[in-house]
Amino acid sequence: MRDLILEKKKDIVKRWIELTIDTYPPEGGSFMKNQKNQFANPVGAAILNGAETLYKWIMSGDKDLSPDVVRRLDDVIRIRAVQQFSASDAVGFIFLLKRVIRETLLRDALKDKNDLQELFDIDSRIDSLALHAFNMYMKCREKLFEIRAMEIRNRTSRILERACMKYGAPHEW
Amino acid sequence: MELHDLPKPQDLMNIDLNKPPETGWMDTPTVFRNGTYSYPAAGKNLKILGLANPRQWSPADEDWKLPENWKEIILQGMKERLEKYRSFRLFMDICVRCGACADKCHFFIGSGDPKNMPVLRAELIRSVYRNDFTLLGKMLGRLGGGRELTIDVLKEWFYYFFQCTECRRCSVFCPYGIDTAEVTMIGRELLNLVGLNINWVIEPVANCYRTGNHLGIPPHGLVDMWQFMTDDIEDITGIKIDLPINKKGAEILFVTPSGDYFADPGTYTCMGYMMLFHELGLDYTWSTYASEGGNFGLFTSHEMIKRLNAKIYAEAKRLGVKWIIGGECGHMWRVIHQYMETMNGPADFLEEPVSPITGTKFENAKQSKMVHITEFTSDLIKNGKLKLDPSRNDKIIATYHDSCNTARAAGLLEEPRYVIRNIMNNFYEMPENTIREQTFCCGGGAGLGNDENIEMRMRGAFPRASALRHVVDKHAVNRLLCMCAIDRATLTALCHYWAPDVTVGGIHELLANALVMKGEKERTVDLRGEPLGDEEEDE
Ligand code: SF4
Ligand code: SF4
């Protein structure tokens, strides 16, 4: 079965990207699919590059996420963390891959027990990727609150510093 | 529970995966999600300015507490503006929906929300225009692309006109020169008529109107802040600067955004101005009255731009200066270039600006009598009037963000780059479809740079961030330069989120680092108090 998955890699990744982009409004989605310049279309580029790299990791035997995989996953999560998604929608695009693999393969594969075992393995790798993604998502959201607090503080940081100096109050952030 | 009872992941995600849009854009309701809209203006601020309908309300409420005849007021306001501003009527009439602008807005690129396509943003108002002001629309209604002004339409206006940073990137691509930023400006003016505005715009306006600057700091407070900076400068350079403040008969008045006085990293740029002018021995003055270069009137109404801008000329007249230099500010230059002369001019009591150091005549400033600091400084460098040691900035690897207003509205593209190339050794441009006239907005201009709007800002910031990350990966860039006080705040947040190793700063901060001053002690730290060399770098 693994051979089949590798053989169909292109189709699977393509379909996964499609489904992920379909989580956006249609006008936005069609732009993300069609504009090829990465700077004119950074969201599309992040999804495209992300899907390729993540798929490769899932099919590999690597235990840990390499820095490159982390970066690609982070690229997608970081933008989805500030878009109009709930937490589950933001991270859940990863599970769409399960569906794609089933749709693409089930008819042909799954002939014996080994195949089933293989599918479970892939599933659990997808799950673990999703867990990583959820951690990243949380970090992004925490970061947003941190930025909000920082901004409120910075806006007048000098005034406070000056006032503390003038009246002899200790000044530390 | 049986396994097959569990919802499948895609059900959990609650995404209908192959959905066509259930409703066309005209009928898709607006959702006010936390983090994607700005808080409304406080009643007290509206009162100070004499603006309509001061009250407590929230966009998330069902009832926005509008005056009963709100619709009449808006339509009447539209009628007046269609008569008064030829451009507005033109923009309503001539769009052929070619779509060239559609994918050029950073908010659309970052969100995929169709109503952030500039053509649709304008269509929000254009549909009402068709319905009520054109014969065809009156006859055909929806078939002719018209739409009645309902409360839901009004809510949509509020959401999407306060989701346009008036950056004008879209206008660069429109073959007809339609400027959606101007449509947004009119949209906001109309919203103001019934008391729909945001506090991040109205509070600075109210403060500025009363005390002359956005934070509402009184004159003695300002003087105090400025002295704080000269103290820091003395620590760093050993030079004591005696700052000219409200000096009658000075040759030049200097005006800069107040963001430069109170918040890092703007403060370092402000120290940079002080050091430069001191070194030149310039006959100039700061003013505690014209203490704000920014003009949030631009984000409110034409009338408000005029009210706030007037103080700069009034102060120039009172002090009897000959001309004005403006600091590193973005939208201030939009106001100066596009509106000042018609609104508050002619400034015939001032003289055509001539640099007292080089003798250069700034002919481009003949009308407004106001010169941008990078024009002034690049002319100094060109004429060899400054002694510079760029190696003092060697720790910094920089790229430059063209602020929307200085680049697109004022055409200041070469001057800042010329200065940058002369004050430092490591400078790299971002990809060309993201700089100069095509620059991407910081995501927080036009009053949207408030903290409650953070999610929307980060969406809009992504195109800029993606270009920035490219040069970070490729050249290890660690400083994002800009010449706009709004940018210095909003890009700081952008970097925190997208590129945490990058700091933000102004050009004159680095100029002052490099500036070799007469009688200075050997410099060991930069304006931020950080060591200049590598030796002490390990922490
Ligand atoms: S002016 Fe800027 S923010 Fe507004 S619609 Fe055009 S590109 Fe978007
Ligand atoms: S580019 Fe101009 S004419 Fe074309 S859709 Fe946009 S606003 Fe209309």
C-alpha cells in the first residue's frame, strides 16, 4: 500500500491543498490557487509549500519534526490563527489528509492486514502532526495577547519612565 | 461509545467542504468577531469635537442607538458629497469591474474575504448610489446592481470602511485611476454623520484639537520629555544640546508626529533629529503648540483634516518662521501634499524653502512651504555637509519598508534610500512587487493600529511580513527601517508576530548613530544604549 501512496503522492497532496483552500470563501480560494507569485499570494504559498513538506514528513520514518517541517507547519498555522477560524478549523485542515488518503486509496488498497496496520500508522502520524499544530496555534494566540499588552505599555513607556525618574520611583518592566 | 458514533474530524471542523456560497455578497451578514474590529468612539470625545450622536455603544450589540432618521441623514450626506466632490461621483460611475484591483489589497490577500477586494469595498457604497441616485438603479433595483440602504448595509459599511487602511495600493493598479481610499474616506465621513466612528481615531483627534498632540500632553509635559531625550544624548555623546522651543523669529519650524516623543522606538529617531539639527547649528524651533505632525482628521472627515492642519500654519505665522521641516511621518505627507494648500493655504506669509546649509531651493515645496526631513538630509549628504561613519551601524542589517503615504502619496522613494545607503553598510531590499509604489501596508494605518483589532491587523500585515521574512532568511536582516510613526508602532507588532528577531526603527536614528559630531566623546553605545562593537555582545 505504501507504494501506492507514494505513487499517488501528487494527487493526494493536490487534493489536500484543494480541500484546505476550500475552507476560505470561494473568491479568496480561487485567488489562492491561481496567483503563483509567492509575495503576491503569501497565504496560497504557505499552504502549498506546507502541504508538500508535511506530507513528506508523514510518509517518512522520521521521529522528530525537522526545523524545516516546523517552519512550514508554523507558516500555515500562524496565518490561520489570525483568520476567521475557530481553533478546530484553524488546525483541523491537517485531518483532511486522512479523508484524502481514504478516498484515494481505499478502493485499491487495504487488501490484507498489513495494509490496515499501515493505514493506522499513517493516521497516528497525522494525529501527532495535528497535536504539534495545536501547540503552535496556542503559542500564536498567546503571542497575540502578549502583543496587545505590550502595545498598551509601549504607547506611553517614556512618559512613565520619566515620571518615575523624576519622583524617585523604581522603574522596571 | 462505539467508534463509528464519533463525529468525523471534518464534521468536527464544521466546514462544509464543497460549499458554494450560500448567499451573494449583498446578503452575507457581517460578523463582528472579537479581534477584528475597533472599539467605538467614546461619547466624551465626540462632544469635545461637536460630532453627532455621542453615546455608549458597541458594534457587537444588536442596537447601535442610531438617530431615528439615520437613513435620511446618510442619503442627504451622500447627495451633498456627490455634488461637492467630483471625484466621488466619478468613482461611483466609472468602475468597469475589470478586477485589476481585486487581489491587490493586503486585507483580501491575508483573509480571502471577498468584501476586502477593493472593487467590492467600493461596491458597498456604489450599490446604494445606484439604488438611490441613478435612474437605472431606481428603475431596476437589484437587477441593476442597486441595493437599499438598510441597517445591515450600514453595519457592513462600518465593518469594512474601518477595515481599509486607506493605503491606496489598489489605486496603483486601476486603469481608471479609481482611488478606493477616497471612497473609504467618504464612507467614514458618512458614518460620522450618525455617530459611527472608532475611538482610536476620534480620541487622538479630540486630544489634538485641545492640546495640539494625540496623547493630550500639555506644553510643560512636552518640554520635560524633550529634555529627557537631550539628557540621554548627553550620556551617549557627551554633548549637551540646548533645545530651541517656541523660539520666535527662528528660520525654520520643525514638526514631527508626537509618537516620536513618547514611545520607543520613535524616541530614538526623535533624538536623531535633535542631534542632526544641533550639529548643523540650524536656526530652528520646536513648538509645544504645533506639536503633532500626525493628522487623524484624515481618517475622520475633510472638515477635520482642515481643523487640525490649520494649527501648523497658525504656529508658523505666530512664530514668524520662514518655512517648515516635517519629520518622519507617513500620513502627514499625504495631508501636506494633497490637502494643505487648498484647505489652509495659501501660506503666502512663508518663504520658498531654501536650505541654509547648502543653498538648495526646494522647488517642490514652493506651495506648501514644507520640506520632508529626508529631502533635507539627503541634500546635506549630497553636498558633503555631514561627517558620517557608517561602520557604527555595522551590527545592523536593514531593509526598508516604504510607508504607503510617503511612497504612494508623496513619491518619496529615492531620498530615504539615498540617506540609508550613506549611513550604513548592510542594506537589502525586499522583493520588488512589495516595495516602492507597490509597497504593502503595515496593516494598521488609517486609525486601525489599535490593540483590540489585532487579528485583523495581523491578517493585513501578512503580505508585508512574508516579504520581510524572505530577506530575513536570505540576508539575516535584523532591522526594519521606516519613516512613519504609525509604522514604528504597528511594524513592531508585526515583527513580534511574524519575525521576532527583527527590530523596527527610523532612518534618523541610524543617521545619528553614524553622525560624527564636533566635540563628541568616543561613542561606545548606539542611541538605544546598546554597545556599538561586537566585543561586548555576548550576553
Ligand atoms: S486603499 Fe488599501 S486597504 Fe483600502 S481597499 Fe485599497 S488596498 Fe485595501
Ligand atoms: S481596477 Fe478600477 S475599474 Fe477595475 S474593478 Fe478596480 S476600481 Fe473598478
